[in-house]
Amino acid sequence: MLDLSLSHALSTFQPVVAIGLFFAYIVMDALFALYTLAVSQKRPLKAANISFIYWFVASLGIIGFVSNYLYVGSIALGSWVGTYLVVKQAKKPAPRRK
């Protein structure tokens, strides 16, 4: 039976894993935003490649937090940072061409 108690979660929580998941989900959310842009721009090869990488990274995260639900916080925060960075970068005006 799966032990979902807080004491078990705290005793098995590893900060290095949490940090790794945080950065993985920054990348994952950035990939999701880039995937959405590629689909909206009708660029099938780019969208398919990004989708492949996205789901690979997603599977790593799933493996991480299935063992301990406290990792969900790192994943959620990493996802937020990834979206913020991509949207902020996309807001910048493109350089003018002469």
C-alpha cells in the first residue's frame, strides 16, 4: 500500500531531486510555450520535434513525483518560471531589418 503520510513524504524528500525537477519543468514549460507557437505558426516539423522533447522531459518528472508528492511544488514552480521566461522573451520587439 502506498504511504501518503506527511512524515513519510518528509523522510523521503530529497532536495537535489526537487531542484532537478524545478529546472526540468522550467525547460518543460518553455518547450510547451514553444510548441504552442510552432503549432500556431503552422510549422509541423518544429512542433513535432518540440513535442517529442516535451514528452520525454514530462516522463522524467512523472517518475520523480510519483515517489513523493512533495515534488509537485518544484514542478509547479518550474512550470511557472518557464512560461514567464518564454512569454517575456516573446514580448520583446524583433530587431528592425534594414
